[in-house]
Amino acid sequence: MKYITKSFTYDGKRYYVRGKTEAEAYEKRALMKKALSEGKNVVSSNMTVEAWAKRCIETYKTGAKENTRKSFTGIVDRYILSQIGSMPIKNVKPLHCQTILNNISHLSQYTINQTAIAMNFIFQKACDNKIIYENPAGSVIRPKGFKESRRSLTEYEQEIFLKVLPTDSRFIVFGLMYYCGCRPSEAINALWLDITVQNGETLLHIRGTKTQNADRYVPLPRALRDLIGHPKGLGYIVTNKSGHIMDKTSYKRAWKSLRRAMNIEMGCRVYRNQLIPPLPLAEDLVPYCFRHTYCTNLQKQGIDIRIAQYLMGHADIKMTANIYTHNDKTSAIEAAKKMNSVAIGVAQKAESVENTQ
């Protein structure tokens, strides 16, 4: 069958369409022109940033884990496409990319860095495909942002946490962070099969994937072992109320419930099922604090820093050292307080003796 061919030039390129009839060929030509003008389907410099970003993620993020891909897509949607998604990719300038980062300068260093990485990835892939000739995000300056606080729980907070830990099976996810140093994702994905006994010691195999050091074996303390009980099949150690793996929503609910339980245990009043401010639990207490506490407790127990690095799954010992050094400073401050208290007591006794003479 003989096809009828029609051609046209768009953005300096020649395009061809074929149809069984002249009317079909004209219709296809019109549809392709429209697709080019809207930046859809056809890969060209006239594509919108949103159209290219979605195509890019679909093509180049196929090997990423589901959670990683979702996180990457969320960053792109929230901070990049919300500002320049409708722009033709060929019109994006370094000014636009810098403005995106400037507009989130009030957020954390992590969020700013992830946004810059995602933006550079998208535009560099566009360069690789000859859609654009220069990466507009290649020389952006990253604002400092703020460093998310990751502190250890105070002794009082630890006491309260351990009191409420047995009251809700969902809280075990935070118990895995506190007792085993799991990252949140590692605690959520821990399986009953990961519990093993070697040389009489019960260990938890943490199948971490963040770095090559993240895959590790850590001791499973008896306190937590008694709390979680005997292995229950082949599934996850911690589940949501429906018995399935925790997703973001159920994890946030578990955290909200834990904070509520700790506040009540600290003496917070409740009226009509609502907590009455002021809430005694510190606002800066976040789930990652439990993992941080695990590391500081390792130092208090005299664990060598290199063993602590392995147990934490840190790729760089500097990360472990930062926590150990911070704990040293805390210990020094506590020692200074005690020394000052002793000095004040001695001075008061001396003053009392002098007054009686």
C-alpha cells in the first residue's frame, strides 16, 4: 500500500508523517505540531520541564528502589516542577535554577542538597540527549539552610520511652532504632528471618542499603528480644495495625501516638481526648534521635569507635566521631556542673564557719 508523506519544519528540525490518505497525513501532521508546541511525547528542546522530568525519571530511574524513586520524584514535584514545570526546557536559565534554591533556603541542608542534585540530574540528562546544549543547574550555589538537629535522648526521656515502649506493638519500630541503631527504613523493613543466633548471642541482621557499610549484624538486647517475643513467621517484625508493612502514613501515626504516650507519661493533662498544652516532651525530639542515642550509649559503655562505626553502618568514621565528640562535650559540661556544685557547697560551708566565729 502506498502511503502519503507530509513534512514540516519545527524548531530547526524537519519532521515527517505518513498516512493512508491525504486527510490522515494532514491530521497526523497537525497532531505532531500540537505535540511539539506543547512539549508532549516528542523529545525536543520545546518540551516542558515537567514533560522531560517525567520522561527522564521513567527512563533513568528504573533501577532505583521504590522508596528512593518516590523520594526523588517528590523532591522534583515539590520544589522544581512547582516553579518551572510549565517552562519549555530550552528557556530555562541558570537564574531560574538559582531562584529555585534561593526560595527553599529556609529549609534543611538535606532538602536543599537533594533538590540541587535532582535538578542537576534532570538537566544533565537533557544535555546528554542533545535536547539542550548547556546544563543551567551546573553552577548553582547551594544556600546553607539549617542543619537538622540529631540529639540524644536525655536520661529522663529514655526512662519515659522505655516505660511506654511495651504499650503499643507499633512502638517497636522505634525500639529497633534505640536498641539496635537502625535507621528508620531499616527498622521498618526488619524481618523475623533477620534474627539469628551465633555463638550463643542473638543478633539482628540489618539489611541496610544506604551504603556498602549499611549491611551489618548488631546485637539484639534481651530487653527488646523479650518485648518482641518469638519469631512469628516470615514477615516483618513491625507492622501497622492491619498487619502489613508500615508505609509513610502508618509510620507517622505510630510516631504521633508515641509522642502522645510519652507526653501523658510525663504528666501532661488530657481533656476530651486532647492533650492540654504546654506539652512536656521537647519539640525537637524526632525519630532519628533514637539512633543517635544508640551511638552515644555505645560510647558510654566504652565501645571502641571503630566497632561503633560498624554497628551504626557508617561509611565514614568521621560520622561516628562527630557523635562521639559531641558526647564528650556533653560529658564535660555535666562534669563542670557537678564541679561547680561542689565548689559552691564548699564555699557555703566556709562562709557558715566564718559567721559562727
